[in-house]
Amino acid sequence: MRMYDIIFKKRNGEELTKEEIDFFIQGYTKGTIPDYQASALLMAIYFQGMNKRETAELTLSMVHSGTTIDLSSIKGIKVDKHSTGGVGDKTTLVLAPMVAAAGVPVAKMSGRGLGHTGGTLDKLESIEGFRVDLQLDHFIKNVNEIKIAVCGQTGDLAPADKKLYALRDVTATVDNVSLIASSIMSKKLASGADAIVLDVKTGSGAFMKTIDDSFVLAKEMVDIGTNLNKNVIAMITEMNEPLGYAVGNSLEVQEAVATLKGHGPEDLLHLCIELGAAMLVVGGRTSNMEEAREILGRTIKDGTAIEKLKDMVKAQYGNCSQIDDPDLLPQAKHIVDITAETEGYVHGIDAEEVGRAALVIGAGRETKESPIDYSVGILLIKKVGDKISKGDILAKVHINDMLKLEECTEKLIEAYDISMEIPDKRLLIFGKVDKEGIHKY
Amino acid sequence: MRMYDIIFKKRNGEELTKEEIDFFIQGYTKGTIPDYQASALLMAIYFQGMNKRETAELTLSMVHSGTTIDLSSIKGIKVDKHSTGGVGDKTTLVLAPMVAAAGVPVAKMSGRGLGHTGGTLDKLESIEGFRVDLQLDHFIKNVNEIKIAVCGQTGDLAPADKKLYALRDVTATVDNVSLIASSIMSKKLASGADAIVLDVKTGSGAFMKTIDDSFVLAKEMVDIGTNLNKNVIAMITEMNEPLGYAVGNSLEVQEAVATLKGHGPEDLLHLCIELGAAMLVVGGRTSNMEEAREILGRTIKDGTAIEKLKDMVKAQYGNCSQIDDPDLLPQAKHIVDITAETEGYVHGIDAEEVGRAALVIGAGRETKESPIDYSVGILLIKKVGDKISKGDILAKVHINDMLKLEECTEKLIEAYDISMEIPDKRLLIFGKVDKEGIHKY
């Protein structure tokens, strides 16, 4: 088999066989197929596409390019959750305790990755003593005992995807549905989940710019799962602004804790209830979404969800008193108000730009080795739909290094899309896709 | 400027600017743009194409990626000729003396390249003492004195094309009209020609498989020339079998000499007259093709063409007695008849396969360093249209190493397409393209 022939075939619009896909993925992972042939194939796939079978086989081939985690010694259906993008996305911190409190085991491995703001692991590490570097047997033991554990990836999950993603990123071959779907699904499948709930973000900052395209991507990922006998539900959700008000590690933990205690932001709670309900459904707790929502609502009202978070923090060596009193979490030295320079209504808040503003003051990593300042971040005061007068406080910057304030402020002002017309109300969730098909709300 | 944006733009079907094309070609030549980005762009070009302006600018950018030859000290319009493929293609050996004898200067630089059979330079080197490594001033002096010189390339002509061609060859991005056209034209323009005649081969072994596609390629190259103020004529010619009977260096020189003496194969003479007439037209000798054909015919009848070949051989230190008596050229030890195993009519002779048969016995180079055996080759006896009975001699193999006979024979038998139906007569020349447009015969 020759890589040339595989490129030629796809270029001419033909289907690739399982053997050809495996030859490409194995060869590229090992380095026997050079980058320049891989990028030519990726561009050919961009133009000619891949069908459902090819996409499922590409996914599986990437799963098998590295370590796969065996979670079979955990009792019950293990449900994972993934979001396709997310500045200010603290859903895992809220969702995981709620779902575990409802009786579905949550064994979640998160990548650390680069990002404007910290990932889930970084957020958890803003809790004093919290450890994310559990060994696999320890991780499994925790899930069996208290139904919940969130830790870093062990082993080299889907290295083919890692290598291909880096190549796609510099060759303008990221935005193809089959490639995006197989990339996301390969990592989830390699980490051992039985069932997966996907949060597919839509909007200008997301992979998919339009709602229709987001449904197409969601369907592609659900089909991959169905093809491989995994129960997958995807929700298509708004990304017209950051979720909740907090952006930054310690601030986001505070907001998550508030939500679990019953006084969090409405949009965050709503999304967590919906995604969580889907997790209960694919996790076999109930087949009825309405019942699932009620079960999850009760975990907040009766305090079992916040207790579950504390169980996890304790089991992973964190300081539980910071959950009881979030003021004990790392706090920035200064809190600076950012005020509006124009008047009108907020039509959107560019989440990427807010992320860059938070990165400037130290909330995220510039490079893999950069340290994170857990205490800093941004608290949005005005959100989409709010009316603004000149001088109103748009946001509060929690900052240590005042030299960075000006750049952060500029980006924040830039992030706000303010104009005079009254904005239409947009849905937070546009619909869902499951194995039965597409359901638009 | 970033290469990513250039790929992205072309992928989305947009036109590239001159600056973007130059950035790509200069960066790729210098090595600051990696292969994997170049191959992604090439595949995007394969799908989205380039317009006339982009193609002309790509060509010019490749011309300027290396040395350009200045032939301005040669008096008159310097006409070059290029063929897009050619096992058994000894047209240069026939054409160049005819055109020079008709008064148009022929300053031809040939690449040596890899190939199944030797190139023009190798054919000339089968003449004892013949030197192709002339310095530029010597080359120019010869053309000014005797109107003709054929030598190897001096300097690094269009290195961008060389590097890109090697990449296209392994990434299934060869067969795009703009890329083929700019590749050919960049080399010709870098070697200093004022006007160019192109022989665009059509058929299964050629770049262009159909006559229509060949006209498209021809038009593209003529348009590049027109865009850059160079007079270009392209002839679209048959490649259903090797040209003439001889394949192999010394055998091809013998056939060329025979043709110049007035007793060569009809197809070879016909093609040389047509291409040569086009050279006289772009060279300004006459504007009338019919008159040009007559002028060229006379150079054979009156012996001026063969005298011109001898002038060149003498001026380049070759042994002229081998032209007077071609039996003095290197001769193989054995001549073996290859006989037909089936009966019917010859419908085609796969020129590539005949080339591979000749390569096996030493007529070409396996690697750049391989020596060539000038004496060996294949003399076709039966050609397209001929009726075959079992046992008829199809071809004669001129061979030194009898251990290679079996493999050579197998390939030769394989090359012959013989079936019972009477083949249609096909034209040798399907038409021409010049700055006025397409003329189908």
C-alpha cells in the first residue's frame, strides 16, 4: 500500500477502505508517512469529504493509535461529557457532582491543553491541595466508592489526533465536519466512556458558525457513536457570550459552588440541567428528559450535589473549607471596574476576546510551561440583552499586576458588541441530536 | 503575510495576489515555508484552480527563483522547443539542424533528468567526443557563428519548479493544468528563449489523457506566453506509440541522421516539419505555415540540414565521420528478434512500457549516477495499424547483457496492444494553439 495512492483516490472522490485509513493513521503516528503527504490528504478530504463509515473508521483508527483506558471495573454505565469550546465554561464543575449525586458514575479525564483561560484541571487546582494526578486504580476506586473523580489524562490518548490536529491547524484544514468529529470522538472513546454527552457550541467563536452547521457536526459525532455502539447525545448550545459571569480559575470555582448551592447564574444552571439530564438518559438512570431534569433539580435543593463536590474534593486531597466558604479561595489584590464608553444594548460578548483579556492578566497559559495565577479573572456584570448607559460598569477585573490592566481593558471593551437596537432574545439551547435523529427546539 | 492565510484563501476559492504568489514561491525555495504547507496549497489549487493572471504570475515567480539565462547577445529571435513527453522522441536532433539551416538561430539548453531512455544530451553523447558542457559564452558564440548549439543547463534554472515538482509527484497534485503549464513554461522562460514551440503529447502515457484536455493545457501555456509578451505556438500531437522506430541513444541518432538525409520514418519527419514550421513562424522567418514547411523540406533535399548537424557536431568536438557513416556509432553485441505471440492488428504501443524495456537493458538511468549504455536499444518493426501474424517479428532488441533479455522481452510484448478489429486511422497532429486561439485539424 502506498500513501500516494490513498491521496490520489480521495482526491478523485473515492471512498477509502478501512485498511487504507489504518495505513495512513498508523504510518503518520509512527512517522513513516511525512507531514506533506498527510496535509495533501487532509486537503483532499476537506474538498471530497468522508462518508459515515470512513469517519467512524478514521475515529477508531485514531483511538487505537495510542493508549486506551479500560474503565470496565467501574460498575454502571460510565458517562463522559465534552464541550467543543468554552471560555468561562465551568459546566463540568457543576454537572459532575449533580450527575454523580443522581447515581450515575462520573469518571472524567480532562486534558490540560493550552487555552486562554485554564481548563477544568486548572480550575480544580485553584482549590488548595487538590490533586488531579491520580493513578488509574486510584481514580477507578474513587468512582466506585463515591461515584465521582476528575483527573488528568493518563497515558498517551489518541496521539494520531494530537499530531493531525497540529498539522490541520497550520494547513487550513481544521473546518471539515468529518475531521472535527473524529478528532473529538477519538479522544473521548480512548478515555473509556460507555456513553457521551456533547455540548456543541454555535456562534462566531465556535468551530461551527451557524446553527445548521452545528447540527451537522452534532449529527456526525452521534453517528460515529452509533456506528461504534456507543450511546451519544449532542446538545447544540449558544456561544454568543461566556457562560455565567465568571472567567478565571478561582472565580469560576466560586460561581460553580454558588450554582450547586442554588444561587448561580440562570444560563449556567439551565445548561447544566440540560446536559446533566442528557447524561442521566444515556447513563440509563431514566429514559425521560423531564424526569431527569427533576432528579437533577432535587440534587441542588436537597444539598446532595454540593456534598458530592465536597466528597470529591476530600477524596482528591483538596481543602473542603474553601467549598464551604469560597472567600477562602485565592483572591486577587485589586478589583477594577471597567465602565461603558458607549450606550445601547449588549448584542454579544466575544468569548474568545474575553479569554484573551483574562490571559493577559495571567488566568491562562501562554505556553505549556507558563504558571497560572488562580486568583485573577474577570467578572462580567453586563450580559447579552442588558441595556447600557455611558459609565455603567460592564465588568470587574480581578488583577494582581496593574501594568497589565490597560491591555486587558482594551480587549474587554473590544469584546462587547453594543448597539442601539433592542436585541432579539436568543435561545440558550437550539436542540439536540441523538440516535433517533435531530430535534430542534 | 502568513502562508496559512494564503492556503485558506485559495481553499475558499479566492484569487491570490502577485505578492502572495511571490511570498509562497520565494519562501518555499528558501525553505522558510515547509513542505506540508506547500502540499496543502497545491491540493487547494488542484481543486480551486488558478486563473490566467495567477498562472502567469506563478510562472514568472518560478522563473525568478533562480538563474535566468541572458541570450540577448545572440542576433535574431531565439526559438526554443519543448515536448511534454517522449520515449523515442528524437525530434530535437532532426528539428534543430533543419530550423538552423533555414536561418533561425537555435540556442537549446536541455536538462538531463531521469528517464527511461536517455535525454537529448545523452543521445548526442553517443557521438564520440561530443561535448554538452559548454560555457555560456562558448554556447552563444557557436549560435552566432553557425546558428546552432545544444548544451546542458548552466546554473540553477527555476529551482522552485524543481522543488515543487518533486513535491507534486508524491502528493497526487501533478495533474492540474495551471501547475503543469507554469512548470514547463518557467523552465523555458528561464533559459532565455524569445519564442517557444511546444509539442503537447496526448494519450494514455501523457500528462493529458484526452485530446480536449491537451488543447486546454496547450491554451494555458500559450496564454502564459502571451501574458508575458512571448510568442508561443503549441501543437497537440499523438502519443499512441513511440515516434519513429528507434528507442535507445545510438539507434535514435542513426534514425535522426537518416531522416535528415531524406530516408527517415514518415511520422517522425511529418512531426519535425510541423514543429519546425511553427518555429520558423514564431522565429519571424515567415508568417505562412505552408511556406515554412516548404523551406524546411528544401533543407533536407539540398543537404543543408545534415550539413548543419555536422557543423554542430564539429563545433562541439564530436566525431563527424559517425554522422557520415552511422554504422560507426556504438553498436550492441547482439540483435535479438522479438516475435508476436498473437495475431491481429496493432492498436497501440505503450511508449512508457517500451521505455521501461529499454531501461532494463541499459539505455537509460535508474539513478542520477547510473552510466548509460549508448549502444543498446529497441528497433520497433511493427507499428500502429500493422497487421500481425503469429511469429512475425515485432521488434529487434539491441542488447549487450543477455541476462536482461527475458525481462526486456516481457515488457515489449506487454507494450503491444494487439486485437482483431481493424484500427481506425488516427491523426498524428490534432491541431495547434497560438495567440489567435485554438485551431483543430
